[in-house]
Amino acid sequence: MSEQDRSGDVDGTGPGGQSEDGAFGISQRVQETPPSGIRRFFELAEEAEDVISLGVGEPDFSAPWAARDAAIHSLEQGQTAYTANRGKRELRAEIARHVDAEYDLQYDPDEEILVTTGVSEGIDVALRAVVDPGDTVAVPDPTYVSYAPGVTFAGGEICQIPTTEDEFRLTPEAMAEAGADEADVLLYCYPNNPTGAIMPRKELAAVAEFCREHDLVVLADEIYADLTYGQEHVSIATLPGMRERTIVFNGFSKAYAMTGLRLGYAMGPPEVIEACNRIHQYTMLSAPTTPQHAAIEALRSCDDEVDEMVEEYDRRRRFVLSRFEELGMDCFEAKGAFYVFPEVPGGDAEAFAEELLTEAGVAAVPGDVFGDGGAGHLRVSYATGLEDLKEAMDRIEAYLES
Amino acid sequence: MPALAPTICMNERELLDLLLADARRSTEDLARMLDADEAAVDDAIERLEEDGVVGGYQAVVDWGEVDEERVVALVELNVTLDRETSYADIAERLARFPEVQTLQLVSGDYDFDMRVEGDSMREVSRFISDKVAPVPEITQTVTHYVMDTYKDRGVNFGDGDDDDRLSVSP
């Protein structure tokens, strides 16, 4: 990778949050948004030598060849123009078929699906479409790093909901305790980044009931839906009374290993998808065209590759869990995404992660980065080949013994 | 009653997948990945071997990277059968030669597809003309010498995909 690539922002937050003397008066909302803690670790990891990284939030596979081939073919055919604002009709039809078959979700490709530039864009336009200044958005803690800044940019307030200590799940009790009954929106990601936690049907139904009772709409980031192990993913939109108050987000980054192609989709009732599209059509016009061709092919012919990747993640998951157990680092059995979330000895995750990096040559992200609820934990990504995982776990073992 | 093929239970199927991907993994690692005891994994491997499900383990070698001549030929064979001679009989006779690496009965224009390896073209040619062609049931041989191998048994011989991901990302 070139230096130029390396210097890029990993999370879009840029190096500084402070406005400096210059011609531009940096806006209040940007100044109020701190740079992500991920960045500091990225820089530390880049400085260190011979590092095995368990800090990567994307698959180590490449997109299935058939999907890449379709993208190449579309370029050869000269298909480099904009698509429809909402995405190619053919792609929306494939998405509708796919989510029906996989998750029992029924959406009309013409009115209820919007193809976006990654789920990131989908969540951004959805927040801006439904949040008015002063509205409150409830998010679980710990959670993915982009939600709070997204809410701030949309002019909303954040309400953090602590998740359960054993399984990092949302409960109506914790929601009530945190004051989420007064909130307007619930935004979450399950299977979860950073914990690997999932929400089984029963627990999800309790959250759904809370949302109906207190009139919250739900933005459900289900980007890791395909990556569950031994337990099927349940979409909240399939629960009674939830379809009309939910936007479901999914995409191609994780299951199809297409992170860099930036393609996702939002699904919801016509009026809210229309509202999202209003922002999308002015700010993005359309999601990138080439990836849309890759995505059509991915949905049509790459189920086997996805299954193989899921099986491989599962094996690594079991390997890593078994090693952490052996090392005596408490770690709940994460059943989703490609993360496990062990407790660090001593409880100071930042210090542990930094030492692990400098002393043992293993990079992993301290849980604090994802919110106070992640304190004392380490996000360990197993989106890395087994040989590297083995070596990394051996290094952690040696470090713990030293 | 004909002998039934040995049944493979679910866990053994997954074990097979792991061995197919990399047969050199340690029993300890296999056990972790399968969430099973090491002893159970050892037993299962032994059973698979005894039942003839797993016939052997081999390295996939890219001979192009080795400073040594290695010749591979794919040979199409046509045969005629009679009341006393079956495909299996002919196959058994051919398979005994160590030069024959793979032998398969195939559909289409010819009967057997045979992969032969040797240290030189001369050696392989001589083997086919002296040992294979004279077999009475064999009516025709067509030999294709392999000029380059790009992928063998699922292993790509080209440059691997470099990991170009950022070392830490959200």
C-alpha cells in the first residue's frame, strides 16, 4: 500500500477536531465532534513493526470473483453513467428477493428500497430525514463509532443505553432507566460491532414492545446479519407492529467482502424511504454504478461463497474463544459479526491494548473507543487468517505470562 | 447386498472440509475449530482413513517454482470392451503403474482421462508408447503435455492477494 493510501482517514473524522486559525471558521457541530479513538490506535499500529492486527473491522477475504467479474464487465461495456437515484431497478429487485428469502422481509423494490453508498450513507440520510433539532436518538453502549457523530450532524441528542454486562444486549429495563422512553429514535447494530453480540428473538421482541409503547422509530443496522453462528438473525421489522416504524439497513460490505466498493441499502415504509431519497438525490445523486453491477451478481450467484466465508469465520471464532478461555481472559460467547470482546486483566483496556501493541506486537482496539460500556474490554477481530490468529494468540499468551 | 458407502456424520463432514482446505493442521487446532475434544478428532480421522473416505494427504506443488524438470501429461484413452473385460479391469491394470497419478472414467469423446507424471518428456512418451498403447483393449491414445499450471486442486499458483487493508479500522 502506498504512503498516500496509508495517510487516509480510517473513519472519516480527520486528524483534528479543533478549529485552528485560518480562513475557515469550522462549524460548531464539527468542533464538538471529537476524532475517533480508533485513529489513535491506527497511528500507533502503523508506527510499530511486525504487528499482527486483530483491529481490522472488515473481512480479510476479497469479494467473490463472480461479483468482481461482473463489475469489470460493466466497465468494459462502458456503463459508467449515473443510475436511478434509488439505485438500479434490477438491483432493488434482487435485494427484495434476497431479504425475503433470507430474513422474511418483504419490501417493494420501487417504493421501499434505497440503494446507498454504504450503510454509512444510509444511516446519515435516515438520521437527517427523521431527526429534528432537539430530538433524541437512543443508542446502545458500546456501539459502532459513527452513530453519535451522525446524530450530532443531524442536530439530535444522544441517549446512551447501557447493554447487559454478560451478553451486551439491549433490554427494556435499561432503556427505561436511561430515559429512552422519552427518545424519538432507537439506532442500533445487531449483530454488533464491537462486541459480536446478537439479539435473539425473545430479547428483540421485548425491545420492540418498548419501542411501540413509547413510540420510538427504529433504525436497525443489520450489516452483519449474514454473519451469525448457530443462531439465525432476526430482523426487528419482522416483529408485530414494527415494519411501519423501522428502517432496516443492510449492504454488501461484510457478507460479500465488498467494503471498499461502498454499497448498502435502506428499506422501510414508502414515505420515509422517499424522505431519505430526497436527501440522497441532492447529496449523492446515486450510489456508485460499478459496485451495483457487482452487487446484482453477488445476490444472484454468490450464496456458496458467502456460506464458505461464514463457515470459516465460525471456525476462527471457536478457535479464538477456546484460546481466550485457556488464557483465562473472560469472554462471552459472541455469536455474530467477526468480533469477540474479552475482558482485559486489570480492567484498563487502553493501557492493555497499548502495551499489547508495543510489547507483544498485537493490535486490538480497546473497548472504550466504542463507548463507556466497552471499558475494560478489547475488541478482537477474527477477520484474519488462522495462521495469523494462532500467532497473535500465542503472542498474547506470552505477554500475559511475562 | 452391496456394501454401503460409509456414512459421514455432520461433524465429520466439517472435519473433512477442514482437512480438504489444509491437511497439515494440528489435531489441537482442529479440535478448537470444531469445538470438540482432541481425542474425538483423532478417532474421527482414524475412522475416515480406515473407511477409505480419506485416501491420503499430499502437498500441492507448483513445479514451475522448483529448479528441476517435471513433466505432466494428460492422456485421453479410448478402449473397447468385451464380455470378459470391464472398464474396471482396464483401470486396475493401468493404475498399478506409478507414473499414473490420476485415472478417471469420463463421459464424452474418450473413455479414460489419465494424468501421467515423469522426470522428462522422453520418459513420459516412452511410458505411454511402451506400457499404455500396447494394452490390447486400448484403441487410441491422445497425449497432451502440460505447458503451464495456474491452479491445481483449488490452489492458485499466481501471486497471492496482498492484504491491503488498513491495520486498524472501525
